[in-house]
Amino acid sequence: MPLTLHHVSHRYQQLTVLELDLTVARGEHLSLLGPSGCGKSTLLRLLAGLEAPSQGEVLLDGEPVRAGDPRLGIMFQDPLLYPWLTVAENIRYPLTLAANRGLPRGRVNELLAKVGLPAFAHSYPPQLSGGMAQRAALARAIVRHPDYLLLDEPFAALDAVTRMRLQSWLEALADSEGLTLVTVTHDVDEAILLGDRVVLMSPAPGRLTRSWQVGLPRPRDRTDARLLALRSEILTALYAVTGDEYGPHHTLAA
Ligand SMILES: Nc1ncnc2c1ncn2[C@@H]1O[C@H](COP(=O)(O)OP(=O)(O)OP(=O)(O)O)[C@@H](O)[C@H]1O
Ligand SMILES: [Mg+2]
């Protein structure tokens, strides 16, 4: 069953920041790409039920979505780990909430292994590198076996090599856990590596302007010529919605 934005528009005071219809099918990997300020984070908060749309509805399996629904996992650019809890305690934390007490404790050890952190189970977040902290946050986001994982620029704060490693971890986890992924990003490479479908948003108000089916099996080879051709097509479209008069071919004169 899908996650749907039905005739949604969203305003902050008098400013309409989003106007769109969108359906995410179960099992799909969707990337939402757009320039800064186009409403990507707002869109993700609406999908997660953290904010209610000014108009329209957000439906999870046909019912209005509620914040904290165990079918949804969510992850942000900042890992947001509790610094006073160990890595294992952070991952376990959602299981300790009243509604989730029945879930098996072995789940934490399973996830520590899946994100490569068993040796750091008893470390505290300030002792982790940025990439390790994001892997712990990823494990915490999926500890309750969500159907959907919603990600808001999850690796934007990491260096390029760590980001690529984390994208591969995420792909492997999504496959082994059967997750539907919705990744919001301004990074074309991330969008085409992770997504089966890439949707481009335009700014002010954020609307869906174009979409592409990537059409290549996952996991993908980042150097695949077909992926690189799609990359340059999407990059050109991203420049166009951003209103950049030069486009991706321009180099500034020294
Ligand atoms: N709580 C809020 N109150 C008022 N305006 C807001 C609020 N949150 C976002 N906005 C405005 O809504 C628009 C969309 O913001 P949003 O954070 O969703 O964009 P974004 O695409 O995630 O940007 P970025 O790529 O920089 O993260 C912006 O104009 C922003 O100033
Ligand atoms: Mg944002």
C-alpha cells in the first residue's frame, strides 16, 4: 500500500511553499531532487506526519498519516543521537517507548552487525566518526521494522568517500530489510544512485516538474555510461529550474 500526498499545498504565513500530488509505491526507491529552499524538507516532514498540510491530505495505506507511526522511519542530515546513551542504547531507544515494548531485543544486535558497529555498541556518540554516527542513526531509524524510510539529505554533511560508502550501506540495508526509500537530496549523483525514479522539484512554490525512471538494476556502478548520461541530463534540468543562466557547462573565467 502506498504513501500518498493528495492535492497537497502547504503555506507558511502567506507564502505557499509546496503544491503537489505524489504517490510512493511500496518497494519503490524514490529520489526527490531540487534546489535549496524548494520545499524538500517540508515535503519530508509532511510525509512523516510531523507537520499537517495547509490543504489536501497525506495518506499512509489509505489513512491519514500520524507522526511516530512505526511503519515510517525517518533520518536527517544530522544524526541526532543522544550523547548520554551508548550506541546500542541509542538504537534500542525506540523499542523502549511504551507502544513498542513487545519487539525482540535481539534486533539491536542484528542491526549493530548490519551497520558494522558491533565493536562500538558500548561507545558514546562523541567517540564516533561522522559516518559511524550516521550508521547508528540509520540503525535507530529502522529498528522498528518500518515499511518506509524517509531520508532528508542523509549524507550531506559527510566527505565524498564516506558519503559513497554510506550510500552503499543504505542500499544493502534497504534490500535486506525490504524498505521503501524516499530520499530527499540536492545531489544528482545520490539521486540517481539510490532512486528507481528521480523527481525534480522546482522552487517557490515547490512543484514536481519532471521525473525520470533510472531503469538500471541496483546496486549500480557509479561509472556506468548510461548512469552518467542520465546524470548530465538531470544536471541540466536542475540548473534550468534553479534559474541559473549559465548551466553546467559554464566555467568562470579566471
Ligand atoms: N517553519 C517554517 N516557518 C516559515 N517558513 C518556513 C519554515 N520551514 C521552511 N520554511 C520556508 O519554506 C521554504 C522551503 O523550505 P525547506 O526547508 O522545505 O526547503 P529545502 O528544499 O529543504 O531547502 P534546503 O535544500 O536548503 O534544505 C523556504 O522558503 C523556507 O524559508
Ligand atoms: Mg532541507
